[in-house]
Amino acid sequence: MLVSQNNFTAMNATDNIASSPPPSPPHSPTSNVLRPIFDTKWHQVKKESNNPQALQIDSFANKIFQAMYALGRKLTHISSTAFNKIQKAALAGKPISTGLYLIIFLAGMALACVGVVFRMAGLARSSVTMLPANRISADKIPHQVNKELSVMTWNTALGPSIMATANNITQADDRMSNILHMIDKENPDVLCLQEVFDNKATDVLSRELRKNGYHCISSVLPQEVGLSSGLFFAVKSQPNDETQLSLDEIAVWKYTNLAIEDRLSNKGLLGVRVNITTAQGIQSVNVFNTHLQASSSTKGFSKVRLEQVKGIVDRVTEWTQGEAKPFNIICGDLNFGALPLEKNDDPAEYAEAMKILKPLVINPFEEVQDGHHGSFIDQNGQEGAVVVDYILVTPDKVETASSGKIKTKIVAVDRTYSDHKPVISSISLASLFENAPKFCG
């Protein structure tokens, strides 16, 4: 199996491997915009649990901090609910005695103060929430050999109400059923979501996906004042009776050069090493989920994003340094396309970004970068002509879509789902196992 040592991955000496080329020389970083935050092995997380509470690193202290934060959230929620009921009663013209009002007000304020204290103390918890899949019955596992690995990336726009209002999109609660229906319909093996900022939406996604056999990673880089990274990752533990997917290592890096309103969030890069086990053997796939700096209608941020792209190349190269032939997949909303998304964006940004990424990954979907296909839906509900959501892959594995080793599509949805469309790639398992190290026993 693969083990982690100081953020590098090396083969365990006890594994019987036919041959393995020497590791590549150390990588020299070109950018410092991604700061390491978190790196752990999945086996340190309790597995196969039906406990709905967040299971994180097996540390007693971390569990205490997590419990304190959960209690703080509950207390502040009770407080806000009480105040909302008073406000609704007043608007409805229902009489409320001064004494009852004072009791509710003082009790609510006390709960809010205690809740804030607990929530602030709970910030010492882990930077990632990891939830193992629920046990699923054998009859729910398809009895067929799946010859492809399906990967979905989607900016779901599941933000707080103020974000929904600003973006002229319906609230997260009203779109959640549509989003879950789309995920269930497409049934991806690997799921990378962006803009899952809302706490309730995070809880609902985790609960429903775990029921269907997904391991979930959420609440990446949480913060009390402002938003988390919004990154959400899920992998189906057993897509069929011939294939098993397991998590090996998880790492998180935070962008340090965010601008304008993006500074209110903790955007970064989430890396997950997934082990695929089939009759052919075991192959690791490194999946990265990210969301780059957004542009505004008055200012472009192409330079900021290009620095972030350089940071991705540095961190991915470092994290996979010990692997003989790493297979990398980078998913996410990159906020740039072959055509400028905003009038102030640099028209050459896409070409420059792909040039930076080319030693690591390529865009096999370039055939549709022609202005007739888009993954973004504007505030008027019009389909954009720009692809800003990507699934980028290791070049020597799939080359281009015309090679037949990868099939990519943009799923048609409207703004009752999100202001972005899901992008799905189906990657040939045969291409993944080509020249892969052979595991015995």
C-alpha cells in the first residue's frame, strides 16, 4: 500500500513490486501563494460509522473542540430562532407581554453569548471534516464490471442567503433537492464540488451521499468570521462488485493572495489520494479540487489566478514527488476560459495558464473551447459561451478526448440548480492501469 512520509508518498518496503523507477529530483517551487495547512492519512479516521456527527482525526482534544463548536452552533441557532419568532409574531399583530418579551430576549442573548464563546473555542478543531460512508447492503452494489472512472466537478453556488440575493439565484435550501437529484442521476465515482459554503447544505449533502456509499470530505478550512473554502469532495466506496475505491491521504493548502470579496473566504486546494482496486491490481489517482480567484465587473484578476495556477503546480508536484508515475486529476472552477469571462480579464490568460499546467495536466476538453459551449449561466439565465469549470488530467495517460481514453460532457441545467453546469469526465480504467506498478498478494 502507499504510505505518507513528510508529505511525500513512497512505496512500503514490504510491498512486492515488480519494478519502480527512481524518484524524480526535488522540485523547486516558483510560487508561495499556497500555504500548507493540513495533511493526514485516511486510516486515522474512524471508518464504517453511522454516527451522524462529524468524525475527524482520531484525537481526543480535536473531538472536544468539534463538540464545543457543534454546541455553539446549536445555541446560537436556538437564539436566532427565538428572535425570529418574536419578530414574526410582532409583524402578524399578535400581542406579546413585556415580561415574556424580556424573558425571551435575555435568554436568547445569554444563549447567543455562550454559543459564540463555544464556537470561538471550537475553531481549534481540525481544518477538514471527514465522514466515512454508511454501510450499504450488497443488493445496492451494481453487479457489473465498470470499465470507466467517472469524475464530476460542479460549482453548486450553495452559499448563505446574502450571496444568493447578490447573485440573483434562489436560496440554497430551495435548490438542494435538484442538486442531489442531478448527482444521483449522473452517479459519479468521484465528486468535486465548489461553493458549498452553507452549513446546512453541507450537512444535507454529507448525510444523503453517505447513505449512497460515499466517503465525504467537507468544511475545508472553516472560519468563524467569513466563509470556508467551499470545497466538498466525495468518493463512492464501491461503485460495483468488481471495483473498490479507498481514500489514502488528504492534504489542504490555502491561497494567500486572494483579493476583493474573495478575501472573506478561505479558498484553497484540496488534495485526495484515491486507491482504485480491481482485478488488474491497485492504482493511485491524485484528485485535486480548487476554486480560483473570481473577477469582478470592474477589475480583472488574471495575474492573481496565474499565480494561483503556479502554486497548484508547485504543491501537486511536491505532494506526488515520490510516486513513480503519478496520475493527477485537477477539478474545479478556475474562473477563466478560452474566451474572457469578464471584460477586464486578460484574453491570453487561458493559453498562459495551460502552458504553466502542461507539464502536470492538460485539458482534454479543448475541442469544445469554440465559444458555442459554456459552463456558466449568467444572472439573466442565459447560457454563457465560456467554459470555466474543468477536469484536467495527466497528459501521458489520456492525451486528448479524440484518443478515446476520456469522454467529457457539460450537463445542461438551469439556475434552479446552480449558476454553473456540472462537468463530467469518464476515464478509461485501462488507461489508468497502463504501465502502473503491479501489486502482488
